[in-house]
Amino acid sequence: MTGTILLVEDEEGDVFFMQQAMKKAGVLNPLQVASDGQEAIDYFKGTGKFANREEFPLPCLVLLDLKLPRVMGLDVLKWIRQQPEVATIVVILTSSKEEADIAAAYRLGANGYLVKPSDVSQLTDMAKSIKDFWLTQNISPAGISTSTRSPYSPATASARGSWRTVSS
């Protein structure tokens, strides 16, 4: 799968280490970053700084932290799963080992739940596992990695009759 990966992470250090781990793991997919939950939703909608779908295509894989500013990760997951046009793989990548978080993530439609390791070499191993399973072996719905048109463009919104809104 050659589509874009969206990393939703507010900690700059975690973003840096994940970028390095993905490079070491040989992940060639473009990696975009949203630094909070609202940015992730804006990315999917193609609004604001994410309006250019050539530069910011819909992701084939989302790596989503739970503890985020503005909109929490579970609320982002819920919002993604409420969009019938979006069939993106969402893997939770967080430091939380709380059973309640794990259960809620799967209940809301997460495809996987990974706990961030504290060691950089373990993070590289995790990135290799993500590459091997989600980006190589896994079969995704047709069009998920190649679509550049936003389901939230004015044309598709008027065809549906309204824009989708986020409720908290």
C-alpha cells in the first residue's frame, strides 16, 4: 500500500521518534502529522491548511494518539467511523494501557491498539510490524489509498444535501 499515513500526535518528541522509526523500518509511505484531534478532523475534511488534496491526500492508515488537545483521540475515532465515505484503517498508538481505553477504542471501531514503547529500538520494531501487516499484508477496501478527492468538497456536500458537522 503506497498511500499516505496520518500520524495524530501532539508530542513533538513522539512525532520525531516515530518519523525516525518509520524511516529505519523502510516505510516509504508519505507521513503527514496532525498535532491535535481537531487538526485530524480538518485533515479528513480537507479544510484550512489541509485543503490541497494533492499535498494532503486522504490517508490509508491513521496512527491515532488518545490523549490529544482540543478533541480527544476517541472522539476523533468516533467522528471518522461516522463518515460513511471514509474507510480508513485506524490504529490507536498511545501510552495508555488502561483497559477502559482499550475497550472503548475497539468498541468505537479501532482496527488495532498499540502501546508506545519507551525504547527507540522497540519503536522501530513496532514500525516494522506496522509496515509488514498494515501496509504490506493487509488488504484494504478499493480506492482507500488512491483517493485524493475529499468527501467534504462543496460538490459532494451539495450532492448529499449538507455538510457533516462534528458534535462533542
